[in-house]
Amino acid sequence: MNMLRNFYFLRAGVAFAWVALAFLFAAGPLPMVGALLVLYPAWDAIANVIDAQRSGGLQSNPGQKFNALVSIVTAACMGVAFTFRGNAGAVLVFGAWALLAGLFQLAVGIRRRKLGGQVFMMISGAQSALAGIFFIVQSFGVAPGIAKLAPYAAFGGLYFLLSALWLTLKTKRTVSA
């Protein structure tokens, strides 16, 4: 339980750091914006592998395994899409990834619900899937820049933070009982 809590704190911290960088470099050099767009799903892939390894391995966690693979492919596609189609391509790829990653996160949260603190993960997964649909639709109009994608990551960080705090409280209640 402590390992999962600490991992959720790490995920929240990385998400909030990415949000800060997204706002800082929103009007910055295109290579920096492109790198940030690639790094977000790349980190998600790494995080899913770490989480799965701590929870019995990739074979025991097919949702996280598939999520990691989707995030790796997304990171590569993000680089190509941003290079050739700019924000519109990047937002389309980001939206498709948010939709898929959200559905996988929802499935993992449902599977882990007995551990506690998963309600926030399930809400986050559902919200991510809906945001993904929204981003896909936006990519066919005037595609938003990275600063408009940052709130998506901020909400993800918030949900990880809330889950970590919930697990902290649950652990303290268990110890004191």
C-alpha cells in the first residue's frame, strides 16, 4: 500500500511539473513544445511499466501492459504528427491516446477498487476518455496549443494526488486501529 501511495505522489509530481513546463514553453521554440508533447505519453509508458512491475509484473497486469504499449506508440506518433501537422496532428494523437489511456485507467481502477483510493482513478479514467473525444473533435478545427492541453495533465495529477492522500489516510487509520 505504501509503495502504491508513493508511486501516486510521484505521478502527481511529474504531472504538475509537466503542466508548469507546458505553460512556461507554450509560446517557446517549437522543438521544446514537440519534446514536451512526446514526453508526456513516454512518461506514462514508463509509469505503467513501473506500476505493473510493483503489482505482480506485466503478465499479471494486462491493462497496464497494453496501456504502456499504447503510450510508447503514442509518443512515437506524437513526434511524427507534430513534425508534419503541427498542433492539429499533435492534438489528434493526444486525443486518441487520452481516450484509450482513460479507458485502461478506468479498468485498472475498477480492478484495484478493494485497495482503496481508486474512486479518483476511475473518475480520472472516465474524464480522460471524455477529454480524448473532445481533443479529437478540436483537432479538426482550430487545434489548441500545449497550454490548452495542460489542464488535462493537471487534473490527472490532482487525481493521483487525491489517491495518494486517500491511501495515506487509510494507512494511518489501519495503523492506529
